[in-house]
Amino acid sequence: MMTIWQDLDNTANKATQIVEQVRQFIEQQQLNPGDKLPPQRHLAEHLGVTVGTISRAYAQAELQGLIESKTGSGSYVKSPTNYQQQWGSLKGNNQHIELWQNTAFTQARAQQLVPLLQNYAQAGEQLDQLLDNDQSQNLLAQRESVCAWLNHNSNSFKPEQLFFSYGAQHGLNLCLIALELVGERVLCEALCYPGLITLAKQLKIELKGVELDQDGICPNSLLNHIEKYHPKALYLTPTLQNPTTAIMPEARRQQIIDICAAHQVIIIEDDVCGLLPDQRPPAMVEMAPQQVIYINSFSKGAFKGLRFAYLHAPAHLQTAFNSAIRGSVWNISPLLVDVAIQWIQAGFADKALIEQRRLIGQRAQLLHHHMKGMDYTYQEGGLHCWLRLPASWRCSQFVAAAQQQGVEVAAAEHFVVDNQDSPNAVRLSLGQAESNQQLDQGLAILAKLLNTAPEQKRQIF
């Protein structure tokens, strides 16, 4: 085995050179899993270096996962980790067709991600410096990189006003804390994202629902609620509203902005699906950057599962957001942010969004085929549809009947705030099904149910 070791260059770090030789030997299969490395003293004599140099090299190789030391036995080439054995099966065993959760389609990411992660092996001390950074707002260079991507079609996003979070739900939590809304009233859509409802309960926030029409929240209802409740903030999803799918026209957006500006109400714009339609009105943050807190994330297309989100806040709220981040997680992992930036710069974020739109188009065709003649609303680019049920079905009946036949849907009651009446409707997710075939099967079951009267319980006299 000694014959494979190459002479060392006196101009470079010798321990590092030895580690690279170990890596090269493994890649070329000159060293295989389980092979024993030479004793440190023998290799030191062969290469003409000190035992301390070999000791440092072996320690570095072990840290990099190339070798492992066994007490009293020596150092051995490490076997590749068997992730199937280590993690087990990561897929659930639920046999139901799940159409209840508003998620993006699953795309292959490992093939693109692995080379990006391998780049860190060459980062050296720069990686240590990155990991040691604990600023609550993260490095300016990182924020500049994300802003450069966001500003493809606008110049609304400023690095000094950008913040990161662990997903949009965490970002929404930061907004509520930064605006000091604990125990306060917050306005939102009358049918609203359930994640806000959950946070509101935890933070003792009273939600007041603003009336909706086909274009989103109604200006007159918003004005009445502001005059009655004097809120600090309004939360809304103007693009692909959850659950109704509404896309608010630009003129309506301007009306809402003008009303909120006149009454000093901050708008929290949740735009997590905003990058999915091919065409859409401008984001509200582009129209009024000092009136709007903007939230978006990778979860709906750019990189599902990374748990990376970004917020853009008015300049006067910078200190409040820094404090909110410090109080919740101290700082957002700079390594996570760097992975997201590498993903963007390699072009993978844009490619993933393009693929997401393609898959949405396929599944939308299935939706329109099975729901033809039904009372439903769907918008191009959307991951869900809003299905109003026939009068013969009550929502609870339909959800239970669908579940009995193996299909899970989301009842309207999950989206209702302020104790308002629940509409007789359900939300169907297009993205949660594992395949087009499974979605086709689930929609066929639902269509058959909709065309069948529910079973009537026998009355006992």
C-alpha cells in the first residue's frame, strides 16, 4: 500500500495534501471501504514528515467523512453511509389520496443539490467564517444576492430591508411579533390561510374577517372594519388567495393600499404562490414598499423542503424585525441561506418554477375534465381550487363520504375567522397527490360523489 502514496509539495500544507491523496485514492478505488491505512509512524517515515503531520491529516480526513478511527486498531476507509438504513423509509404508509394540503409538486432535487454541497469541501476557512456569522439580518452580500434575483422585473427590493426566515409560516410569526400585535386585533380575509388562524390563537390575536368577492377583499368592508376596530395591520394573499383562488386586480390593490395608507395600517402581503402564474398584477410591495411587509418562500416551487423564506419590510421596521429574529431563533442559519443562494445562482430556482408551472398545467387539465359542470373556481398557475358543493350535500357529509372512499379534502370551516358562517365548499389541492394518475383517480371519486345524492339516515318514529 505504501507505493500509492505520492511525494509531497513543500510549498503547500502537507497535511492537506495527504487528505487530498486519501480522497483521490478512494475515488480511483485504490482504497476501498474497510481498507486499513498505514500506521502513522510508518507513513511519516515513508513521506518524510513528522508523525504530528500525519496525525493532523488523519484527523482532517475523519472530519470530512473519508476515514474512521478505531481505538487500538488504527484508521480505516469509511464505508459510505447507507441512508436507507439510517433514515428508514421516509414515505408515509397512508393509503388515502390526499388533496387537503396546499403543497407544491415534488421535484427531483438531489442530483442538483449534491454538487453544490460538495463545493463546501473546498471552502476551507471561508466556511468557518460563514458559520461564525450570527447577525440577525444575515450578511449584506447574501441579501444583495437574493435581491438581485427578486429584482429581475422590478427594483422594489432593497438589501437593507430584506430578512430571511425558516419558511413563510415563521416569517408570518416574525411579522406579528415585530408589529407588536400580541393581544391586538388584526384584519384578514373572511376566509383565510389556516396558518394565520393557528398563530393568532397562540398569540392571543383577535382576527376580524373582511368580506370577500371574486377579486379579493372588498374596499368598503375594509374601510368599515378599520373605522370600527382601529387595527395596526391587515394580512392578505392578493395572488391566488387561499382558499378562494382570487387574484386581486391592480386597481383593487391600489384601492386597498390607499385605504390602509390613509389610516396608517400596515399590509402583510403573503405572496407564496405569487411566482406561479405566467402573468399577474404587480405585487403590492412593488406599488407601496413603505406600506407593505412582503413574505415569500421557496416552498411552493423554487425548492420544496428547504424551509427558506424571505421578507421585505419598510425601512422604519428594521430594528423591530432584527429584535423579532433575535427573540425567536437568534439568527437564520447563514449556511441555509448560502445553499439557497447557490440554488438561485446555478439557475435551479428558475428551472424549478418553470417545471412547477408545467406540472400545474397538466393537473389543471385533469381538474377541468373531472369537474366539468361543477361550481368551482380555479385560476391559472394555482395549486388548489375552491369547490362549492351542490345543495344536496352538506360540507361535513361530503368530507366524510370522500374520506370513506379514500380521498382527503379540506373543509371550508378550516378557513373561517371571526365566527362567521362557513360556506358549503371544500378546497382541493392539486399538488399533494403523488402523481397525475393518483390525482386523476381522486378527482374521479369526487366527481362521482358530487353527481350522487348523499345517503339519507333513516328516521325513527
